[in-house]
Amino acid sequence: MRSKSLKVLCLMLFSLLILTGCGANNESKTTVSQAADSQTGRTVNIATSFYPMYIFTLNIAKDIPNVNVVNLTKPTTGCLHDYAPTPDDMKNLEGAQILVINGAGMESFMDKITSQMPDLKILESSKGIELIKGDGDEGDNPHVWLSITDAITQVQTIGDQLAVLDPDNALKYQENTQTYIEKLAALRTKMHQTLDGVQQRNIVTFHEAFPYFAKEFNLNIAGVIEREPGSAPNAKELGETIEKIKDLKITALFAEPQYPVKAAETIAGETGAKVYTLDPIVTGPMEADAYLNLMESNLLTLQEALR
């Protein structure tokens, strides 16, 4: 009897081992299957070159479960003037099938990198936008996103191209694009209603980030404090800016939150003008409504400065 019980127990243990082994094999097969799904493109990884492109793309890809959006550069990077990518930036590009860029020369540092990644689809959002020449006609000014009209064009371009590159989610991209464009258009209307009637239309900005913004709202950029951010104006440039401010009776100077205000304060001390902060929207919260909120803040600043 005892011998029979031992045989039954051994048989039960053997069966349990077989079942456990089958469970392990199934788990292994599931993992391999999931990896295969990822490799066939069921998960779409989109990288963006810097902050405004991230915010636009985040809105367009909103609530699409299998689409990931990652920003290539740190959210504190600012404008990409003379930017060199870091190893961390390159990690953010790993695994991406699509890279959304501003274009117009903003991401020239990416040329060598993308040339080594032939399968990476580059989506240039500024295509079709009429570009403004930079100071001295040396290249185009790339800060197109600061015109809300141009930002709408960029959002439409990104949405259209993502729908082509990822047809499984085309309808959702298109819906999100139109929803975001409606928000941008409402903001544009509000800003025009406020700014179209201001009497003082001459402004002095920190660097050459605002020509498209000025064109949008019919403002005149009478002077620029620093031609290149981080490069303080020389004595001649400083003197010319001070004289222009006095001649035009300009009462407001606009610094940027990303850069020191020392040069602006020096000019303010010589002219009596007041220093305000105008945001070029190159850094900020990594939230979908950030562009809208930062532009609203710019509107409040301009309301006070130009009254």
C-alpha cells in the first residue's frame, strides 16, 4: 500500500514538473512575440529635435496608445544655435522611426547624424513657409513657430506626414491635428484683437527670434540687443541701439527667460526704457498646452509693455 502511494506521489510530481516546464515555454514565446511586434513597427517611436517640435507633435499624437513621442534635446536646451548633440541626445534617437524637425537651418547639427541613419524618416515641419532672411542676408531666420499662422502650418504638415508614415493611426492624427489647430486659431484671433490696436509698434528684442512674431502682429523690430545669444554687444553696437531707442522713444525692451539680462539692463539704464520678458518658446513645461500658455503669457507682457 505504501509502495503504491509513493508511485502515485512520484507520478504527480512528474506531471507538475511537465506542466511548469510548459508554462515557462509559453512565457518565453510570448516575450519573443512581443519583441517581434515591436520590430514590425506596431509601436511607433517619434523623436523631435527640440522643445516647440515636441509640443506640436505631442498634441498630434495625443491619446494614441502605440505611439511614443520623445524629445531629442533636453527641455532646457533653448534655441539650437551652434548646438552639439550629447550622448544622452543620441540615446533619445535610438529606436526612433521618425524624426520631426523645424528645418530652415535650425538643426544643421543633425546632418552628419541622420546621414548615418538611412531608415530614419525626417519630417521637416517648416516646408512651404515663406522664410525671412537673417541679419545681413546670411541664411534664413528659422524661428517660424513664433508666428501662430506659421505654427498652424507646421502642425498641419506634421499631422499630414505622420498620417502617411503611420497609416494605421492616420484618422487619429488627423483628428488631433484639427483639434489643436482650432485652439491655435482661437489664440491667434485673441492676440490680434488685443495687439492690432496698440499705438507703440516699435520693439527691441533680445536676439533675432521674433521676426515672424513681429510680422504676424505688425510690429517693428527696431533693434536687437544681442545678435547671437550669449554674445554681448560691443561698444559700437550698444551705442547704436541706445541712440535708436532714444530717437524712436521706445519705452520697452524685451529680454528672454533663457538668457542673462545684463545687456538689456545696461541699455535700460541709459535710455529709461523698462525691461520685460518675451518668451521665444524654446524651453518650458513638457505639457501639451505649453505653447498656448506661454504665448498667452507673451500677450499679457505685450499688453503691459505697449500700452
